[in-house]
Amino acid sequence: MIEFQNLTKTYGPLRAVDGLSLRVERGEVYALLGPNGAGKTTALRCLATLQAPTSGTALVGDADVREQPLVVRARIGFLAASMGLYERLTPVELLEYFGRLHHMEGPALEGRVAELTHMFGITPFASQRCGTLSTGQAQRVSVARALVHDPPALILDEPTMGLDVLSGEVIYRFIEAERDRGKAILFSTHQMAEVELLADRVGVLSGGRLVAEGTPASLIERTGERNLARAFLALVQGDDGSEGEGEDISPEEPA
Ligand SMILES: Nc1ncnc2c1ncn2[C@@H]1O[C@H](COP(=O)(O)OP(=O)(O)OP(=O)(O)O)[C@@H](O)[C@H]1O
Ligand SMILES: [Mg+2]
């Protein structure tokens, strides 16, 4: 459903994303891990058609980000790490606005907004202006906004950043429910507990390159570490950018 094909994005001499290939199937949750600056946001933004790849490409279903960006946009829900909301709108007005941008209207739009408002616990502040919401309240509205058109692929850049345990739990339950509905979900995070809880597969980016890929359990086993946090450290510290090392941690072929 989601596929990166040897995607590279450079900024001058910097290879922010360097030959990234990966696939996320329907009904699969894939976590993208990597230290600050590893290229996670850049990769997700290329997939979301917000930045053009320098070479290579990404697809959602059969739609290529280079050739059919509008088709890609209709098929994805994209949550940016720092997404502004329109401060003067209430959450309900905001959701209706984005629904209309996706050509929704009438009872279908109203029903979807009511469903999302309920699902993300937005009801208590549904008529408050977005500019006055707390971080966690605003984040829930941002997630709901990304989903208003019920897209088959979800791309979430640090969806639980700044959330308390309860708000995080709302997002986890939602991601699991969407997986069960057959959606393909690609998210980035720095929270290892969240990866162990949610992710079917994990990809580790370091210096723009995918240095390891597999189930959380397989990465732990391959590195011989006792948990995913330690496995992650071993993978990114073992990756010093030189060739010929770490053959045992190279990405697996997708099943
Ligand atoms: N518009 C830009 N112009 C120049 N360099 C950029 C630009 N956007 C990103 N970069 C650089 O590309 C690299 C990857 O950045 P990116 O934001 O993708 O990392 P990230 O993995 O999302 O990090 P974090 O965990 O901190 O969110 C960084 O070195 C960053 O400085
Ligand atoms: Mg980022």
C-alpha cells in the first residue's frame, strides 16, 4: 500500500534521505525510528507530496508521488510533527473545513465529524477555539483532522509527541483499530514503549539510510540486546556511515 523506491532527498551536499526502500502493507503498522536528523520527517514529507524527491520515488497504492500527487493526497492522512491549527476555528469547524476540502458535505460530513469528535475525546472542548487548546487537546484535533476523509494509508510523524499517558492511549487504540480495518500505517517516533506496543515492523534510519528492518523481536534477537531501546542504540551506534560493517544488521527483504 505504501512503498518507497530508492528514494533520495538531498539538501546541497547533505543526503537527508539516502536510497530509502521500504513497504508497508494493508493491515500493517510500521514504525520508523532514528536519531534526531536521521531523515524521518523528510522521508514522510516526500511520501505526503510536500517535498519532491531528488531521485527515486514513493507510491501509495499504484499512485506515484511524482506523477499523481493529488491521487496520493486523497489516499493518505498525514499528521505533521508540528502542525498548526487555525486558531480562530473551533475543532468542529476545523474538521468540517478539512472535510469540505476533501469534497465531503451534508450528513456524511456531519456524521464523520461527530464520529471523530467522539473517538478522540474532543467533545468537552469541541466549541472552544483551537488557539486556546492545550498541547494534547490540539494534537488530538490534528490527528482527527488528518483522518477526516477516512484515507486507506496513514502517515503520522511523531503522533504522540507531547501527549500524556491517557491521550497517548487514545492514539494507540485508534491506530490498532485502523490496522484492524485494513489500513497501512507508517509512523515515526522516539518512544520505544510505543513501538513495542504497536509496531508489526520497525525500520531504523541513520544518516538517511535504512540500517535495519524487522519485527521488534527480530531486531532484539539480531543485536543480542535485552530490549528494543538497547537494540536501537546498538544499531545506530554501530552505524558510523562507513561501508562494509554491520552486515548482520542489513535490512531484510520484505516478506
Ligand atoms: N529544508 C531543509 N533544508 C536543509 N536541510 C534540511 C531541511 N529539512 C531537513 N534538513 C536536514 O535533513 C536532515 C534530516 O532531517 P529530518 O527532519 O528529516 O530528521 P528527523 O529524522 O525527522 O529528525 P527528528 O527526530 O529530530 O525529528 C537533518 O540534517 C536536517 O537538518
Ligand atoms: Mg522529524
